[in-house]
Amino acid sequence: MQSNYNINQTTLSISLDYIPEENHPAIYINQLVENLSVKYHYQFGRPREYNLEALLKLVLLAYSYGIFSSRKIERFARENKPAGWLIVGQIPSYRTICRFRISDELTALTAEGLENLTLFLRKNNMIDNVSFIDGTKILADANKYSFVWKKNTLRFDTMNREKLVELLGELHEANLIGQVPEGSDLNPELLEDMINKVENHLVDLDQKVKETPKISPNPAKQQRRHLKAKKRILDQRRNKLIQHQRQQTIYGKRNSYSKTDHDATFMRIKEDPMLNGQLKPAYNLQIATSNQFITGYQIFQNPNDTRTLPIFLHQLKRHHTLGKTIVADAGYGSESNYRFCEDELNEHTALIPYGTMLRENSRKWKSDDRKVMNWNYSEIDDYFIDLHGIQFKFNTYRQRTDKYGFKRDFKEYVAEKYD
């Protein structure tokens, strides 16, 4: 018998309770968010239209499906039954979802949720007490040709200041402004005062031109034309000075940033198919894992993994997600990181090799007589003897400070002199 399909058929709607099937991601997301201590911080104005817990459940479920657009998340909430079960049929607009995704509240809830998830996994013996640290570069949503380099900014700022000193000297020789004290810092406030003095002279020249309209050529007009050109150049130099100061504020401790995303730094990323090493705007994502579960993450603007390790370990320790054993690759090996682990994390064991560890254990390295570690050493008298029998005696202690302020101690050995 052929079935009668009619979408416009009048039917009697019966409301039935929907519950996702067992082991559905919505069940675990609901349990995770319900265990969070979600607080509502508002004293005045109208209360929130949507519950923070419901928004967090919706966003987490959409992310698990690979949906990251606010408009698509709104459509997902309207059409997906597990999503509708999580938000109890209250569909937020894409604007509400977008505001929630960029809010500080989501950052705090995500950190607390990851901490609770780690404690749950550790309680059920699903992860061990080892934290594996690694990092990767993620491409920023910015134009790859919008780079601004710090070295160029410093170079252009130096050139601009030299031109400003020359221009102010010309104006001083023309008795238009006072002499700038030697060694004074050129700042926008000082240049603004100079521009005001030039404008006062332009007012006087305008008055002279009005008083002598029939003189040709008029010296006052020539002086005014020349002074207007100087003022225009002075305005441009001042604007460039302000621009360079603003750029240096954006740089911070970085060497570059993107014009369309000031937080992004230009780094070398791995997904370039042509392998041409092109720098692109990106972020350095540090991740801690245990038994293939992510137990912590942090995003950095620094492309070097070595400088990110102390800050990242501090965060993991603060959120109680750091294991007793810390494992990382040679990219994190440095004297500063080793000293940090010994001083700040003495209850933890760090397994971090240094850069030349594998090469030092090779047969070629151990048979190379040019390496100092292969020379004969006398611990009692503190001297080395090289391949040719020359003795290198201890001379003095040295200390070097790198650009980050870390101090390294060295021992200097000097070879004995022969005729």
C-alpha cells in the first residue's frame, strides 16, 4: 500500500521529553558544566537574558562538532536535538553567542572546567602523574603581508629625529623659535609648542600681507609661503614621531606584529607547502598532555619555546594540573629553565634534554679531540691538558647577562705560554 505523504497534513503535536543516548558528548558536557561554580557578577541593570551555563554547554557541544561560527552555532542550536536539550529550547542569537565567546567569563569557565576535568581523570586513573609539554604555532586570522618590524621602526624613528633636529635648527636660525636645549628629548608636546610658535608667526605675516596688498613681489608673501612649507613638514615629522611611539608600545618585548591583528607575531610555521620559510602572523600554543588528554594550555606571543616554559609551568601549578614528572623536548632545554625547575619546582622531576645531548653521546663527538670535554682534566689542581699536551689553567670567574636579564656564570681557563 502506498503511503500518503502530505507535509501540510493537520496533526496533533504531543510534547515528549528528549534525552540523548548513553555516552553522547552532550551528557558529559552537561555533567562537566554542572560541576562548575558559575557566578553571576552584576549589581545594577537588567539581569542576563541567557544562562551562562547553557551558553557554555552550547559552545562546547558546537566545538565538538567542529562548528566555530557564531551564526552557525545559532543554527546548530535551533536544528540539533542534543543542543536543544542542553539549552532547554532557549535559542540565543548569534550576537549573544559572539559576545559570550570573547568575554572574560568564558576564559575563567574554561580554565575551571579544564581543572575539574583533570581532577576527574586523575581520580578515575585515566591519566598518570606525568605532564608532557610541547608547543605548536597556530596561524592567526590576519593578512600575512601586514607585517611591522621593530628594527625598521627604530631605524625610521632615528632618521625622523635627525630630520627634526635639522628642521628645528633652521627655524631657530630664522629667529622663529627658541633654541632647543642640547640633549633634550624630542616628544610630541615639545613639537606642539614649536608648531604653535610657527603659527603665531604665520598670523603676523598674514597681517603684513593685508597691510601691503599692492607690493609685488611681496616679501611677506614669500616668507609666509616658505614658513607654511616648514610647518607642514614639522606636522608630518610630529605625526611620524607619534606613530613610532605607538608602534613601540604595541611591540612590547616582541620584534614584530600584524597591522590587522596587533596581538599576532610573525613566526615560522610548519604548514608551508613550498618550504620557503616565510614568516606569517601566528601564536605560540603551549599544551600539556597526560595519556593523550589535554590537561592545560596557554597562548604566547613569543615564538621561542624556551622563554614560555616557566610561565606555562606556573599556570599549571596554580591550577593543580601539573604532574610530578615534567617531560619536554630539547627546545625547552636552557640553563635558565633548569635553574627554574630546581629552585621553584623542587618537588617535581624535570626530564628536559639540552640541545647537544644526542650529539655529545655519539661516537664522532667523543672521538673529537678538539672538544674540551674530551681533554684530560685534573680536578685537584683544576686544569685541562689538550691533545698537544698544553695545559690550560684556571684564570678567573666570568659572568654574562643576556638580553632577558638572566645571569650565567663561567670559569675561564688560559693556556700556559711557551717560547
